[in-house]
Amino acid sequence: MASPRRPARPVRFEDPARNAAYWARIERIVDSAPPLTDEQRAVIRTAFHQPESRRAAA
């Protein structure tokens, strides 16, 4: 039976040490990136709030 708890992050690699190193690298990349501008946030928000019919047409 599968566990009802989901991991905090997907398992990228079966080796736990390699998986932890992968996510540590991702965190370093994200932490070093500049913050999003209001315009960038608006573009992302708009992309995720499109009606299904417009997504299907794309």
C-alpha cells in the first residue's frame, strides 16, 4: 500500500545523497536569482489563469 504522505519534493535520483545534492543546487540557483518584477509576476499569473478553452487552442 502506498503511503498517504507525499515527499516535500519529488525524488530526482534514487540515491538519497545525490537527490539532496540536486535539490541543494536548485536552492542555490533560486536564492541567487534576482526577484521577479511586478510585470514578470503578472505575466506568470496570467499564463496560469487562462480558461481551458484558450489553453486547448494553443
